Amino acid sequence: MNKALTANGVVPLDETDHKILALLKQDARLTNAAIGEQVGLTASSVFERVKKLERRGVVHGYTARINHAALGQKLTAFVRLSAAYDEIHDRGMQAIADEPEVVDAHTVAGEDCLIVKVKVRDTDHLHDFLMRAKGHVTLLRAVTMISMAALKE
């Protein structure tokens, strides 16, 4: 894939590209014509710029934002996990990330191995998730933080 990177590995973008990306982040279903009206381009010019951003690897997918509360998953928690590095570690970390409650998962450097963001119904559901996580790895520590309010997601 041709990403057209600069020497420091960054894809160069102009102000219009940044505006288009901001609009797509807000609503990926905007039409090219609607974006064009806001950035001063024709729909076909926006189409070409978006395709170029996709080819260069800047835009690599479009997703639906799910209202988890509407699904009964009203509790958000962040869980920091520390696990023994043994024969099951990498597979186990991936298995935890693949659990249905996990919406974000990051391996990290430092005290912890993995930080996950989970959406669950209640504390009982959170407990069930943590018990399943313990089954995937040799868990040394789990620190759970329950979100009180999301300022930005």
C-alpha cells in the first residue's frame, strides 16, 4: 500500500484534509456533497480526497457507534490487568480482548500488561467478566475503575 509518508513516517495532510477528517469523525455517514458544502469543494473532489486518505492509510475503516445503555449495558469500567508471562500469556491477553464486553483493549508498558474498557449491565456482570478474564491468564492483579460519566468517547 502506498502511504506517501514523509521522512518521519507521517502522512502529510493539508487544512482541507483535516477538516474532512473532523467531519467524518463526527458522522461517517455524511455525503460527499454535505462535506463539500462545509469545506468549499465539490462532491467529486471530496470523494477523491477521501479515497486518497483511504489509500494512504489515514482512514482505515468506518464503524457504527453503539448506544450501550440502550442495550442495557449502562456501566462502563476500565480494568488494568497484570498477568504472569507464561506459555498462555499472549493467547490469554487476546482472549480477554475478544470478550464481548470489551470495547477497547490495549497492551501497555509499565506495571500492567493490558488495559480494557468494558461495557456491562451491572456489577454482577462486571464480576462475571473478571472471572472469565482470570480463566484466560495467570492473573497477578486486576484494578477496576468504574466510570462515573463520560466527558468524551
